[in-house]
Amino acid sequence: MTADFTLRPYRPEDEDAAIELWRLTWQQAYPAIDFTARVAWWRERWRNELVPNAAIIVAEQAQALAGFVTIDGNGYLDQLVVSPDHWGSKLATALVDEAKRLSPGGVTLKVNKDNARAIRFYERNGFAHAGEDVNPTSRRPVLKMAWRA
């Protein structure tokens, strides 16, 4: 794996690749959950909530989508998705840095409380614990995290 990738704004023709990348990464992170069965729900959420309300930056490598981040006007980072073959690379950090650049007043997010790998990543990137919550869709406990410049 090479570290060469480019960041660019999301384009409508990225939709299928972004949704497949979401499915693939979440399936790897939570193999007991059938994310293929959730694709229609996710596509609707993607189209109706994220695309119209958030800046979406994609990471591209060898003309393939390798990751993306969504950040809304309030500084809420809803999704950071990175292809499993790029886990541990600089790609996720580059996407988070782009979210920070787009929301210099601060970034907030929620992360599954049982996702220790992601929590460590956010901590390494300057995010602090800011409370707890429950995801209304999955009913999973989540940590609130925040970054301030």
C-alpha cells in the first residue's frame, strides 16, 4: 500500500462507491451485523441527510475511493469511513484534519463505546471525551467526543 492519495470534494457519481465503502468497513468492524441488509436504509440517509447537509470530502487512491469524511455546518462529524486496507495509514488523519480545517471552531462526533480502536484514533488526533449517549438507531452506547482549536 502506498501513501499516495488525494482529497477532493464529493461528487454525485461517487455515491455507489461511498455506500459500498461504508458497507464494507462497517461489516469488517462489526462482523455479527448484516450491513448488506442495511444498504437501502443507508442510501436513503446518505441522500436525504448527509449529502444535502454536510461537506463530504473523499480520499481517492489510484482512481478508487479509499475513504470519506462528512462534516456539517455545526461541526458535527457524522461519518469517517476508511477502507480497511488503509486502517493505520495517514489517510484517516488527513480526512480528520480536513474536517478540522472546514470547521475551525470545533468538531464533535459520537463513536460506539465498544470501538476502542476508533476511540484511540480520535484521542491521538486531539479529541477529548465530552459525555455519553445512546445511538437512537442501533441503541448502542456511544461516547461523545470533541476537538477544539
